[in-house]
Amino acid sequence: MEIASQNVHKSAVMEAYGQDAQFNKTFFDYPLSAESYPQRLAELNSRLFQREELARTIRSYMEPFGISDAASAHLNELSNNGVVIVGGQQAGLLTGPLYSIHKAITVILLAAQQRKELGVPVIPVFWVAGEDHDLEEINHVFSEQDGRPLKQQYPERFVLKTMASDTEYDAVQMTSYIRQVFRDFEETAYTKELLEEVLQSANQEHTFTGFFVRLMNGLFKKHGLLFIDSAEKALRKLESDYFKKLIKESEAIAEKITEKERLFKEQGFGTPIQSAKDAAHLFYIHDTGRVLLSRKGDLFINESAGIQFTTKEMLEIAEQTPWQLSNNVATRPLMQDMVFPVLAFVGGPGEIAYWSLLKDAFNQLNMKMPILVPRISMTLVTQQTLHALEKSKLTVAGVMAGEVISRRADFLDEQRDVQLEQLLQETENVIQEQYNKMKQHITDKDLANLAEKNRAYHLRQLTYLQDKAEDALLRKYAVAIRDYSRVEGDLYPERNLQERTYTPYPYLNVYGPTLIDDLLKAPLPINGQHVVIYL
């Protein structure tokens, strides 16, 4: 396993976050520096957390999935004086895109690094956004076919906007779907066992979130990564008082976020969440699914669902049935920071963009925003893809720069039968010249039309011959052309980073079950730089 850095295009937000001190001062409480960690630790030590209750909640949640000795030790530390590094993601099929894995790896490595630097227990935690209800975002995977990513969608349809943690899949359909996905993988020494593990996990669970957590827990069990589902009922009970705080401060929170987003837009960074001053930034779990609430005077409403609560009624819900409430993209970070002693949050570019709006909302609740750390971004290069790169005389950088199309065209141009193409062109010129002479000579209209049709017929035959020559060229060099398609489809599918498209399973299938462990042993930099891993 070899590692190389790779420059990739960064969003304006990520460029500013990495380089602009004034941007960081405006939108964040802590700069991304070594000095921030002891400062943040001191802040956390000045606050109170329900540590024992939180540790019990996580232990109870994780027990059905299996708790390793490392995870159990981390839970014991959390119940005492441990602090956490948190990252999270939606519950995608087959763990969702690779960046879910990259987030977990970053969380684990950063926790180990800061444990050593600070001399206190720093625990890796993965927050699963099981409360999300947009199943269209998580109900599919992509497989690479003929150099292009092919979307494979789980076929079962769900009408209601139920949370991923409440949405049950059909076991038979899921088994069939997984087998279909694996059929696109090349057969290796690891395929059979890997498929059986995934099928077993799917059969042991019945919801999208449960399936996701069982797979992730299996991949990271040696490293003590803790998991918690944001929709877990026991966690909701623990969050009761924090929901009350969010309800009472909802107007001020909305105002702070809206104003911050206005400033964010003025500086040229867009509107990541399009916040409104009447937003409650909370969902209510209704019979028809998860519905977003707005504020109207003293009321929390969703007009389309016919829902209306007074502030007093909302506080009663938070007290008596907090599992009927759910956070949105803006309040989830706030809730996370009230529940966990968060030293740092690991996020991708999109997350860091919307976290940029939350500094004043954190401060409104007498908290500071945790340190934000960009997740490790990486591209995996298998031996087969590396071989294709070498044969096509391309590099990973070249593929990401869009060189595949021009290189493939140049290669084909070098193989063309130049003499045949010249002869075809000469023949076309002769035909055109002779028919032009006939056109000038013929005076009969019907005969002239017939001559024109005859000309078109001969030109079509030449085009047909040209097409057949092109087909023969493509057949003759099909293997070389596939190499160009392979490197593009694997490394930069549809001009998108690999980590945003494919799940880890094609790479586990080729490399073997130690892939995650070996990546965690590798000297991966936690500095926001994209890295290329040659497997």
C-alpha cells in the first residue's frame, strides 16, 4: 500500500477554511490548529454532561450489533472523563459511498492522535443520521460497468416519509438486490465470504439504519468506534431537556442562522440551507412521516400536514414523548454538542459549509462550536486499475484533469488506416466532381433528380464503409480502449471523485477483508489534502 498526495479542486468554502484567517474568525470559534485542542478541552471541562447516562444509552444501542473489548473500554472512559471526536452520515446501502468509510477512518485516527497529544481519553464516535427520511438519497449503490457508473436502486417503494431507522425493508427483496449488486463484481478469492457476510447482516436486520450499523460495526470492530443512531428512542429521552432549550430559543436560533447565512452569501459562498426567520429547525414525527415545523407567533406549525402546537404543547412533547421530535440540519450539530463532549467534528465539504452558519446559534446556547476537521479524502487504486493506467500511459492526476478522452482519441488516431481514409476521401471527391459535371449537363428535371438520388446512394455506401472501418478498429483495439474506460470509470466516474460514487465493497472484494485495518495503519495525513492509495 503506497500513498501519494493529489491536488483536487476544492470548493470556495474549503479554500477559505484552509487559508483565510478572517473567514475562520467570522464563522468559527476555533481555528484548525494544534493550539485549539487544549482550549476546546478546557471549555468542555467547564460544562456538565450526562456521561453515565450517555454511555449506558450507547452500550444498550450497540449490544445487538456486538461490542468489542475496545468499544467497551471506550464506553467506560466516556462515562468518566472522556471526550469525543464525532463524525456522521446517513445510513446508506452497503455503507453508502466510500466517504462514509473515510469519515470513520478520520474520526478514529484523529481520536488516537489527540489522545496522545492531550493525555486524556479521546473516543471515536459515529453519529448515524437515522432520523433522515429522504430514502431516495440512500436506496441505491453504483456499480462500474463498461467504464461508467451504473445506478442500482433497491426496488421496493416507500410512500411515507418515514425515518430510515423506522423504514423496514423486505428481506427477500434485499437478499435479491444484494446478490444482483455482487454479480457486477469480478470473482475473487474473497467474493463468496464477503457476500455471505453482507447477506447475513441484511437478514439479521430489518431497517436501513440497522443494516448500515451492522456492516460498519463489523468493519471497524477492532478499533473501538462507537455508534449511536440519532433516532434511537433512549437517546431521545436523554435529549428531552435539550429539546426544551431548542424550543425556547427557536426564534433566536433562526434569527442567528438567517443572519449568518446572509453574511455567508454576501461573501460569495451561497446559501447552504436557505434558512428562514420563521424556521423552527425541528421536525415532528407524524403518522404520515417526519414533517418540518415552522413558527407562527407562539405556534409551531406545518400547514400541509394540518399540524399546530403552542410553545407550551411543544415543551410538553419534549418532556413526555421526546421521540416525537427530531432535529434538522441546523439543530443536529447543536443537539450533538449538548449530548456529547465534542472535542472536534469531522465533516465533508458540504457539512463544513452549513456548519459555517452555526457559530452564533452555538453561542446563543452558551456553547462554542467544536473544532471542525475536514475528513480524509482519498482515491483507491487497485492493481488492475494501476495496470490499465500504465498501459494507457496515464496518471491519476491526468485522469482527474480530464485527459482520458483526448488520450483515447490520440491512441485511436495512431492506429487508423491512414491510406484507406485517404482513398475513401479521394473516392468521395471523384464522385462529387463527376456528379457535379452531370448536374451541369443534364437538363431534364426528372433525370436530374434521379442523378441526385444516385449521388446520395453512392455517398451513403462510402459512409457505410467508413463506419465499418471504424467498427473494425474499435474491435481490434477493444482491450486497450477498455483500459481507458476502466481508469476513468474507476478513478473519476462521470467527472466525480470515486469516494462520492462507489461503496467500499468492490475494493474489499479485490483487496480483501483487511482493507480497513490496513488503511488505519497507513500514515494518512489529516490535513484536508486528497490522497491516492495504491492498493
